[in-house]
Amino acid sequence: MVQNPEAWGALNDQLVDALRYLCWWFVGGLIAMSAGWYGGTAAMEAYHEWQKAGPPSRRRSRRDEVTREAQRGVRQIETFLADLEERHDLGS
């Protein structure tokens, strides 16, 4: 029985991010091994540059998306009210 679905969702997101991070390093290791084996020093230098760049940034959480959508909605309401006020001032 799930007591708090939001907490489980957050935990699930963190576990997915951790798994994604570990997979990134695993695939990078495989690439480095094969590049060193077949590509020589030039391939290893390219791998080291890629490694310095680090894993891709984490995706934004749903809260960020909701906040962005709410801010856009507030802007639309403010624009609508400003247009309505402007029309009211012109009609008087």
C-alpha cells in the first residue's frame, strides 16, 4: 500500500537518474576500451575530452514544468486584463 505517491515518484526519478548516470559511465568505458584497442592514441585523446565534459545534465523535474506553465498562464491573464482595461479606457 503506497502512503505517499509523490515521494515514490521522486524516489523513482532519482533511481532512474542514478541508473542513467551509471549506464553513461559503463558505455563510456566500453567506448574507451574499444577506441584504445582499435583507434590508438587519437581515439583515447578524444575519449578523455569526452570524459572531461561529463555526463549530460539531468532533465528538469516536473515541478519546473508546472512552474513554467503557471508563469506563462499568469502572463496571459495579465495581458488579457491589460487589453481589457485599455479597451474600457478607450470606450469611456
